[in-house]
Amino acid sequence: MSRDNDLPGRSAVELRRMIGAKEISPVELLEACIARIEAVNPAVNAITATDFVAARAAAKRAEKQVLDGEPLGLLHGLPLGVKDLENTAGLLTTYGSPMSRGNVPTQDVVLVERLRAAGAIVTAKTNVPELGAGANTRNPVWGATGNPFNTALNAGGSSGGSAAALACDMLPVCTGSDTGGSLRIPASKCGVVGFRPTPGLVPNSRKLVGWSPISVVGPMGRSVAEACLQLAATVGISAGDPLSFAADPLSFAAPADIDLSTLRVGWTEDFGSCDVDASIRNVFRERIALIAPSFRSCEEVSFDLGDVHRCFDVIRAESFVAGLHDAYTRDPAQLGPNTRANYELGASMSLADSAWAQAEQTRIFKRFQAAFEQYDVILSPTTPVSPFPWQQLYAAQIDGREQDNYYRWLALTYVVTLTTHPALSLPCGVDHAGMPFGLQVVGPFHGDRKTLAVAHAMEQVFAQSPALRRPRPDLSKLTKADASLKSIVTSPPLFNDADANGSGLSAV
């Protein structure tokens, strides 16, 4: 098996092919990823808990399976980063909360179960905001994740650790999840792909409100093809998620071919309801002008989505009440400001509020379908602002307008969440500040395959243009540790002596 010092920079699809062809060993790939993590992570703080001892043992088993000619899974031998909201058996899972500093689960969530079954090697956890609340990845357990293009700025969230790890080629496979935009926003800010699938396509066994469609788990990748590979390993019905449904995994393994010149595309700067900075609107219009000739038609579309913000407020708050009731009852002070505010907002609501929100979401869904009677996909900016300093908890103002709360700046993505349509953030050059710019591609109802196919075809077009292609961070500038990112850590995670000194379980 040959050796390549830049293995982490190769695509997950190519790495999986090389492993199957015995051109590289899973052990060789893991060691290359560990070396990249150790070199780059101190500058961005994307990786949290690791268990390199267990990962090395798994890589050796994976190598033996290859050499013995055993059947190999879709992700065989690929090192995996798991978002720190997902339980991983034997590996510290804190949810970014001081309440869980020493939590080492005994069982995987269904998502991780399936990824392991497909041959992925759980190597590390990736950073999140506390309990996943908000789109700025920072918490008092691990600190903040810096943007790989400028570590003084935020990486988005809540899947910010995964997005930054992918952007820095630390791991070829990383997971994400999305309620108001947590896959799409960090993907946009770090220059990678984040795909929010149709609720239930990938089982989410973690959510407490099992019948709610707003929280999903899904793939991230440096390309659409990488996201497809991870998606294929995880789709399908599971009793762990009452919304899950049967699907053919292999039909997602690679994006389908589609001719962009046959597509009718609609675009919107704001869905008729979202605040967006003037500079982002300008960048978006410039990108639309560049890509419009690729389509059969590309037209502005208007929306009337009703009271979409209040609707999201109520439905989102219900999930926080379900998840945080016990913790809030014990001691409200143990919750961070975001999570506590969400709980208190939800606890103040009535059954009438809930009933109204459920009905309004249905009305929003029905109104949204009118656009897809005319267009194959809808394009919008993914985020309304360029990345801001990570010390700033959220975008309090957009285009001079004060935001109602800490998550209102996520409106471009959460209005799509309410419709349950699949949506993907696709890297599309850089913005006016030289930071990654993400284009949100919204597909038709249950049109996951079509959404991925369109995004993949657009990605191929973008790759030919310096103004549109995916930006890459300069890793040579990320070799110096940034102590400021951990300045908000209140105390280190809890490990017993055996874990800290003997098993390889550690904090990076």
C-alpha cells in the first residue's frame, strides 16, 4: 500500500475507493488525520473529545478486513467526526454543557450506529454551542470554534465544529444536525456543504418530541458527493424515529446526473420576510447574474409566508421545554443564556399558542408549494451576514435593524425548516469581506435526490470559475494555537485517571 502525506485533503469518495483497492490502509489514513488534527486543531478548536487508542484499534480491524477480502461498507476505514450532540458509546459526549462534563454514553444514537456499521471509524467529537442553542459554536466546556479563514470570526453553528474540521481537512466524514439552520449556516461560513434532508429520511433518535419535523440529522462534506456518501450510509426506517421512512440507501450513494439547462430556477434574497445585510444582497445578486445562464430560466420569486417568525418561535420553544424541563426545575442557573431564554419562552406559552403554530406551519407549507409549481429549485443566500467575531454571541443587528432574539438572524434557513423541504448550502466563492459565501438550494417536497443532483451539477459549474468555486483556507496560517478560543471555558471536562492517562480518551 502506497503512502501519501496529503491523504486528509483527498475526498472521502476517493479515499474509500483507495482503501477498497488496497492503495492505502485505513491505519495510514487514520494516522494522517490524527497528525492533521494535532497540527491544525489548536488554532481553530473544532475537535473536542478524542479516543485515538480505540480509533487505532478499529483501523487495524478495518485493515485486516480489507486484506482478508471481506465485504466492505460504504464508509469502510474512513475516520469520522461526530457532532457533540450525538451520543457515542465509550466517547465523552458533553453537548457543550457543564451539566455533562463527564458524560460517557454506553450506547450510540442510531445515526452513529449506522455510520459504524458502514465501516466509519469514530475518531473524535466536534464542537457545538451549549446544547446546540444558536449558530455561534462556543460553550463553557470546550470554548469557541474559530473560522478557518479567520479564527477571530465565528464558524457558525450549531454544527460549527464539523464544518471547520472538514474545511481544514482534519477528517473526511463529519456529522451534523439542523433545526433552524445548524447544518447549513456553518457550512456556508466555513466553505463546505451542509445538507438538511427531509425529516425522517435519516432517523433522529435523539429528539424528545419525536413527531416534530423541525429537528433533523444529516451529512456535511467538502463536496456534494461526500455528503451523498454519508447520507447513503444512514438513510432508512428506524423505530427510534417515528417520522422515519423506508428508502433505498444506494440510490443516495452518488448524486444523479441532471442537465442544468433544463431547469426553471427561482431566486429570492429574503423569502419576503427575512432581514439581510445590503452587502450580502449585493453579493447574492452578483452570483445569480453569473449562474443564471446555466439554467433554462432564472427568475425572482416572491413569497407570502404569513407570521413565519412567531410560528418558528413557538414550535422551536416546545422542543426546548421538552428537553430542559428537568434541568431548569433543578437549577435554572446551570443553563446558559440561550438555552435558559428558550426554555422560559416556551414555558410562558399556552396550548392555544401551540395549536396556532401547528396550524400556521401547515399554512406556510401550503403557500410554499406554489413556488414549486413554477420552479424546480429555489435559490437564496444561506446567511444574512458575513461571519462576525466569535465573542459576539449573535448578530444583534442586520442592515441596521435590531433582531428580536438571538436566533432571529437565522431566518433565511429556519423559514425553510418550517416547510420541511430539503435544503443544502453550497459553497459559492467568497463574499465582500473575503469570507466563504454559501448559496442555499431549496428542493421540492421530498425531493432530496433532485436537490442533491442540482447542487452537484452547480458545483461542477462553479469549479470552473474563480469567482464561484469553493474557497479553501490557508492551513499554513493555522499552525499556531489560539488560546483565546478557550477563554470562556469554566473548568476542564471530567475524566478519571484511567481515561485521561491510559485509554487515549482526551481533550484536544
